[in-house]
Amino acid sequence: MPEPLLAPRSALASVMIPGHYGAPGKDNVTLSECRGLALFSIAASAGKAAELSAAIERAFGVPLPMQPAHIANGSISFIWSGPDSWLAICPSTNVFGSRIEAMGSSLAAITDLTGSQVIIRISGPRARDGLMKLVPIDLDESVFRTGSAAVTVASHVRIHLWQIDDTPAYEIACPRSYAVSFWHSLTAAFEEYGYRIAERSA
């Protein structure tokens, strides 16, 4: 008898129930999980950041951001995560991995983080207000706007945060092991505004 195939299970499966929550009659924020994505850490070899960025641009059509920022081209994104280091997010491990390998291992150390992080999308007119309760950085639109990114903490959890559009909409990557705790902090922050949980895939 063939063994059953095991499907990946979201770390948020037990708490992320679609529906409306918080202030009645108001959907000022939408929360969803970005699923089916591959996530990689990229660390440039010593003195190779510029060469690596040029190789990335040839392969994917965009350079690596050299300051806290998020850059996307189609379905692939690069997010600054520190000096000479980035996150790469894409739909397929095979596509990204094969292109990176073609560049040569001398340019960077690439680590597959797929499955170790949860990526949550937060959008809506009160998205900024709720997030400002959780993070110590300034999210005012005059300083943090579409394309901005930061490595910070929220509810004692280290996160990557970036803004993807002017809705405003944000995406957050947090460690899988802290995902449920972080989710409870998020929902508490948006309770007063009314929020909707929606299922979302990559």
C-alpha cells in the first residue's frame, strides 16, 4: 500500500481562520499568509558585493539593494537584510537555485531558508497604524514608503519588514517557531480597527 503524501502545513494553520474580526462592520486591515514561496539568504563574499549585484541584475533584471530597501522584478524579490546580505523570495527553489549556481559560488554564500520563515502580508488604510504599535522604527510615510525595508523587532521577535505598495501594504518575514506568538500580537494590534483574515498564496 503506497504511503500517503504529506503536504506542507502552515505554522499558522491553527490560528489563521478566514473571517472578520475586531470592530464590527469595519475591514480596515487585511491579514494573509504568503504561501508556496521559496526563501533564500544571500551573503556576498568579501569584497564581492558589487560583482554579485551585477550578476544578479544580469540574471534577474534588478540589482541588489545596497541600503535598506525592497526591489522586485515580477515574482522575485530581493530585500536588504544587513551589510552585504539579502533575502531573496521567489516561487520556485529550482529556478532561483539553478541561476545562482550558474554565477559561481565564489560570489556569495546562499542558504535555503524555505520553511524556516513565515511571510505575512498586511494591507489596508490602518495597516500602518497597527504596525506602529509593534515596531520601534518610524513608519511615517515621509520616511518609510513603498520599497523601504528594515530589520527590526516586534513583540520581542526579530523580523524583516518591507513595504510593497501605497495601500499601504507590508510584508513581514518572521521565524516559523515564533509565528503563532507573533500572529497573536498582530491581531491584538488591529483589533480596534476591524480586520479581515484572507487566505492568500504566492
